[in-house]
Amino acid sequence: MLNENNEVVYSHEPDDVVLTILKTFENGLQALQEIPQLEQKLMPHLFKSNQKMELKVPIKPASMPETPAPEDKKKLPDENAWVYKEYQRLQSKIYECIDPLEQYIETFKVYKDEYKLDP
């Protein structure tokens, strides 16, 4: 589409598209956390309390968890580190995909004089 300066621009900013995809990833993880345990519904006589129990699912840490030293046997590595790594990998791959979009917009610069015509 053309902006007010008669330049070709995208109707949505590429960065907004990236943020929307990453938000969808996070919303998917959040939706998994809200799935109730099936056993509690199928066999209520085995569960004494009426407290709802959800599935144990991976969560995305706010930052990359630190890996404990190999000699420290009391600490275990964070089980959700892989989710953070995959989130970062997804983000970098999406940004790689939007890089050519700027080059594509540049191809329309040769027509800028035609865009300024007022029919």
C-alpha cells in the first residue's frame, strides 16, 4: 500500500508479524497449562478432593536457565531450558524470513515518480 508520502509500505509492520507469531507460541503453552487431568474426570472416586488438577506441561522461562556445574550433584538442570531455546530459535528463524521483505520493498523505488502522479 502507499503511505502519505506515496511510498510503498506494508500494511502491517514485519516486526508486528513476528510478535504475533511469538505471542501465539506463548498462548499455546498457556492453553496447555489449562487442560484438566483426564483421570480426575473419569475416576472421581479415586480423588478425595475436588481441587482441579491440570496437566504438568512445559513453561517458557523468562530467561535462559543456568546449567548447574557438573560436579554439583545436588542441582539438576532446568527441565524447561529446551522451551526457552526453541523460543529463541523460532524468533531468529522468523526474523531471517522477514529480512528479504525489506529488499522486496526496495524494488518498488524505481516507480516512485509514477506513484506521485495524481490522476
